[in-house]
Amino acid sequence: MAKRVFEEVPEDGVAMFEGSVEEIIFANEDNGYAILVLVTDKNELITAVGIMPYVGEGEHLKVYGKWVHNPKYGRQFSVSNYEKVMPADEVSILRYLASGAIKGIGPKTAQKIVDVYGRDTFDVIENHPEWLAEISGITPKKARQIGEEFQKSAGMRSTMMFFREYFGAALTMKIFKRWGARSVGIAKDNPYILCEQIDGIGFDKADSMAKKLGFSDEGLDRVCAGIVYMMKYKITHNGHVCLPESILIKDAARLLYVEESIVVAALAELSKENKIRAVKYDGVKYIYERDSYDEEKFIARKLDLLDKVCASVSAQDMAAFIRREEAKSGISYAPLQKKAIASALESGVMILTGGPGTGKTTVVRALIEIFDSMGFDVALAAPTGRAANRMSEATSREAKTIHRLLEMDFSESVYGKFNRDENNLLDEEVIIIDEASMIDQSLMYALLKAIKPGARLIIIGDSDQLPSVGAGNVLRDLIEGGRFSTIRLNEIFRQASESLIITNAHAINNGQMPDLTVKNKDFFFLPRSSDSDIAYTVADLCKNRLPKAYGARATANLQVISPSRKGEAGTENLNVLLQNTLNPTMFGKKEYKYREVTFRQGDRVMQTKNNYDLEWQKDDGTNGNGIFNGDIGVIYDIDFKEQYMDIVFDDKSVKYDFGFLEELEHAYAITVHKSQGSEYPIVIIPAYRAPELLLSRNMLYTAVTRAQNMVIIVGDASIVQTMVDNDRQMLRYTGLARLFEK
């Protein structure tokens, strides 16, 4: 009888075990994550967990990794890599084939094949599958199918063996899914194609592989791939859509360790291959990656078309609509609000901007009522789930994320595609988009492709907030371009003016120091001199002071928002501190360690990317799909047997497979960028010595405007002053503003 392995290697040691697959407990075909039991050559049992795609019972494996501790199931072997070892003796060959590892071969057929070919069975199946047709019950067609299935398995085996030196099993699986049995040949011919076409393989990884394969540092394939990767990822990561040629040449030469002349030659080759585009603005030559260039040109053309072809409402009708809405709502609109309403009725594209408390929502409500009365279908949307929820609450109408409006679908591609596009246009005649400062160029491109000519587009956002995380500066560029009707609301209304949050937010935006002295309103300042004092004061506020003063219910959804991930008062350290303070380890409380992060029952967590495949269910039995970047939930339960976490997002319950936990992070503290589009009852902001680039006016302004009822700044007043004084906008190279005729 096989026995369990307990003390084979140290807890943190790296080990290799070889054995046959006794049982597959769990397998996810989409990401390759599996839990299986191995019987080693020493007749010992090992529970192995990790990315192990296309593994069947009876197969012989070598697994590499280390021991980890599962709170419920004890020690498990976490597999970082593995390889298949094909059985050599007839008994093992028969067991492998009889397990169903090769489609088309069952136990009886396996016995017949091994009886005839013995140890040569695998050679026959792989190289002479037509010989199988000589065996009773196997037709020539079935013989071909068996050969194809075996070659697929052999291709995966050879792919895993070849790439094991360079990548982990998860990336190797992506490569094999992309090219199948041709993967090794394609990578050997040009390893740089990996960083162009495989998500998760950057230029550095492909370059390291190429060096081991003997490729030259100055080869054209390498330099071209390096430039394309730099354009697609390095440049866009900093928000740029294009780059001045002179800067690109210098940066690429430095990144790739080659002479600038070689970069110039590579740019010429990329231009010939239509992978880059060059454009001159104001005498300066800018280089675009081709897709970015095409997106920017399309955005300008489509917006111009929408504005020109939309039917205008007469001035007499506009005035009548506004009077009727004032009578119905009991609101007397301010002059700029009336101008905004009229502009939206008159224009195909209208931009509405302004700070908090200036009445943007009042304008939107009026427009919805007017367009309803005209018989127009109206779509409301925002870039994030939380922003869409806020829009719904403010208007009492359904609002969707832009991705959901465009019907994002992942069924055919890991990257997903929008089902609504130029071939399947949106039905609505009016599209109202909120929180537009968060929209990057690629999302605006996708949205505009789906809007039918003749429809109106109303773009709403605060242009003084942080720009989008993705490349582009769409809202600011559209305003700066001056082509479309733009109304900036600047009057703070009486009720809003009573809030110190709003008046301080406007002071910050105007370059004035917020009032940090008031102690009896909704904006407080707690001075602390050291970063550690700041962090522990934040923890004390969350744990003791605020719940004691306002009650646990009032403070349940408070949010700590920090300018940076790093430092003692950054989100990484604060999340560890706040988890230990607010949700410490306790007997009976389940927890699961994923990589270096411990997730615990009761933890507050955030989804870090849009996932449209995640299924959710509400208490009333309704269900659906989709959890979005920025959605915050609480870990309700952890099921070790089924390998998932039950997480509740507001009123939705979601089962997270352990293999997808990389999409989650703790959310006791979040960055200002992650808070965009959301509002929280209470916001705590650490003012500490973060990197200078992050201590900016619009960073502070964005953080303050996330609060509904209370802002507490904890830290150094001189840091607040630094942020107010630092009006430096992060430079973004784009061309959109230059593409409009004013």
C-alpha cells in the first residue's frame, strides 16, 4: 500500500518527484490548474497542486516545486513545473492507454494494441497510425484520429520539455494553445514573436530565451521586437499614445543596448512592415504603433461625423423643454445648466465638465426626462462598475459599464471582444457617458465604433481629476481640441457649499491650501510627523475611534486611499497592518495563502481586472456574469475541498476558483487610481512622504472628491501643501487634440 510523504524535503526546499498519476481530484481545462495524487517510484502518495494541463490518470510525471501547507488538507506539493515521462514497459503503456488519455482508445482497444505492438506501441501510434487499422475494430478513419490525438499529446509533451527551461507551466500552456505542436519550431525560428503574441511574456523573457538560443543582440528581429514591445507596453504604461522620434530612438537604444543607428534601421523596417506610423505635429516627428495610430484617427473622424449628422432641436423647442422640466422638478436651473441642456439638444457631441457640487447630475436628470419625452432611447454608462452604480443611484435609471454596454464576450478569446461594433451598432439614440476622465483611448475607440450615426453622445467628467490608467488623455484632449461644444459648470450650489469636502476640493483645485483647522464639519486633519505614526493612526481610526464615534454600521464602508503602494503609509503595508488589526487570525477562521498573500474569512478584497466570466448569484435567486476592476467585496467562506472562495460583492455572491486569485488583492487600503469612479461614506487619506510624482494636486483632489460624508487627512501639513503646490500634470504624448478643425 502506498504511504503518504511527510518529511522528504525542508518546507522551503525545492524538490522533484517522479511518479504516476493515481487520481485527478480537480482539473480546470481553461487555465490548466489541477489537483492530483501521485504515486512515486518509492510507492509514496503525494498530493500535487498547480498548472498541469492535459494530464491524465496513469501518466508518468516528473514534478518540480516545493511543499506548502493547506490549512485544511495539510501539506501539498506546489508544482512550479512538470514534464511527462512516457511509460516504457508494456504494463505501464497499457495502463496509460486504458486510462483514456488518448481519445478513441478505451481499455479493450488498448489491450488489443499492446498485444500486437508491445513496447513499440507509442512509435506505431505516433509514426505509423495507419497500421492500427490492421487490428480488429479499428477503422482507417479511427486509426488516423488516434494518431492525431497522440501527436497532440506528444506535441504538448515536447512543448513542455522545451520551454521548461524558460517559462513556467502556465505560460507554456498559453504558447501551446496559440500554436499547438508547431510551438517549438516557431519559437526557435524567432523567439521574439512570443512577446508580441503571448500575454504574460514580456520582451525581457523572450530576449533571455533568444540569447540562450544564440541570437545576436544587434539582430533586426530583436531590435524590431524591442521597439514594438516598448511602443505597446512601456510607452502606453506611462499613458502615451505616441512618442517623439528623437526620444524613442534614445530610449530604445538605451533599453536594447545598441547603437542609435541600429534603432533607426529597425524603425525603417517596421515602417515598411506597416507596424508603426510617423506623423508630424508642429514640426516634430512622432512615432505611433500602428493600432494606436488607427484608433486615434478613427476617434477624431467618428466624433466629427456624430456631431455633423445629428439632427438639432430648435431654439424655441429647447426653451420649452427647459421650462417644462423646471416646472416638473421644482428646480430653477442656473444659466450654465440651461446652456448645457440646450447644448446637448443642439449638438451631436457635447462635453459637460465641472467639479463636485456644481450640478452635473441635475443636468443629466433633466436631459434624460427631455429625451424620454422625445421618444429617444437613452443609454447610461460609465467606465467602472462602481461608477455605473453611482450613476444608477443618481438618476434612478439603469446604467451599465461601457464594457457591458458593448457586450464584452470572452467565449472565443482570452482577451475578449465586443459584440457591439460597426457591424452590430447600439440601438440607442442618446449615449450618456459619466466619469469620462477614466476612459482611455482604446475604450473610447471601441465605444465609438458601436454608436450609430445620428445618435447623440454626451460626455461627462471632471477634467481636473487624474487621467485614465490606460494610454491616452481623451477627455482633456477633446476639451483642448475645441471642436465640440463644452460646458464647464463652476457654480457651487448652496447645499454643496455647506460641505467642507466640496469647498476644500475646489480650493485644492484652485491651488489653495484646504482649511485644516475646522473640527466640527465633514473635513478633518490629524497631524502626525512620522510615516509609522500615520499608519498606526489610520489603523486606530478604523478599529477604534470612528466606530466608537459613529457606530460600526456608519463606518463599515469607510475607505483608506493612499497616493502610493509603497512606504509605511502605502497600500501594501497598510493592507497588512489593517488586516491584522481589523481581521486578525482567529481559531476557526479559515484562511488560504496564495503565493505570498494570505486571504482570510472576513477580508475586504478588490477585483483588479474586468472578468465577464465570473458567475454571481443574489439572495433572491437571480444570477448573472461579471465582476469588474475596482469592485470591492468580503470573503464570506473558503472551501478547501472544492478549492474556491465565496466572496460577497454588495448583494452578489461569487465563487472564486483558487486558480483565479491573482485577480484579487486586499482592499482595506487602495490607491487613488483604484478609487477613481467610486464614492465612499468616509475616506481616510495618509499624507506622507511618497514619491514626488505622486504628490500632485490632482492626486489630492481626486482622493478628496471620493468622499460622500467625511474626509480625514492623517499626516504632515507640509505634504498637503506640497501636493497643492504641485500642479505638474503627468506628460502624455497624444495627437488627438490636434486632429480637429476648430
